[in-house]
Amino acid sequence: MYEKTFPNKRYKETIDFLTKVAPAPAYILDLGVRNPFTQVMEEYGYSVTNTGGEDLDLDSTSVKTSTAEIVTAFEIFEHLVAPFNILKDIRAEKLVASVPLNLWFSSAYRSKTDKWDRHFHEFEDWQFDWLLEKAGWEIKERHKWTNPVKKMGIRPLLRKFTPRYYAVYAERKV
């Protein structure tokens, strides 16, 4: 694959993980509306359908009726009140998901301007693992990475060393 320039480290880490655990070509149902990362996945040879912006806490029809081989959920579950429900309803056999990790030195993200752009959960890795296992998934691969920011101070310094994102590849338990 030719070298690409990504808008941020998260995109590079995410596509590297996805291509490692679930190589293209593959048909993906990506939880969440179409976004810039959808295009990145398509450029890497995946066929991607996104959910339509429905409240996945209340309506899991898209995952129950999808024929996708893989469901991806990149920074989606932290926005849901009850991510267990959608995880349980997924019919695909493979899941690739990432979540922001809870940082002891920073409170959960909450946009001041967008009432939907908030984190109900920020997980510790063991919490996300447990959630997946309870919902019927077996984790096959894990990956964590940092998200440094170009600012001065104690918290920006800690972000250089403390993992911010956690990605997993899981398969449905039989």
C-alpha cells in the first residue's frame, strides 16, 4: 500500500490496526454516520456502509439486518448510554472497535457547543474487554496508543506517555 498522509495519528493507528486484523477486501458496517475515516477505509479497499445517524441506544435495526462481514466502531461506544445492547445485537462475526481510554488526569470529553458530542463513558481497557466478553465477543488482538498534543503543561506532558486510545479486534463467540 502506498504511503498516505493522515490528518492525525489516530487515523494512521486505526487504519494500520484494521488492515492488520481484517485485511481488505471486506464488507464493513461502520457504526456512525459517514465521516472522513469512511473514505480512508474505502481508499484501502474496503466496501463501507455507515449507519444512518439513528440513536443506537434505542434502535439497533442496522446491525441486526446488516450482512456485513465486519462491524467497525471507532470512537462510538463512549457516546452510548448502554453500549452492551448494540454489541449484543451485532450479527457480523467480526468486530473492530476503538474507544478513548479514561485518563486519570483529565475529565471525560464534553463539547460546549454540540449536545451530542459528549462521552458518557471513557473506559479503562479492562472495562471495555469485560463489556465485549459479556456481550458475546472474544478479543483476538489489542492495540493502545498515545495522543500527544502540541501544548505546554503537565497534562500535555502526560499525554506523551499515557495511552489515550484502545483498539480491539474481536470475533463472535460460538
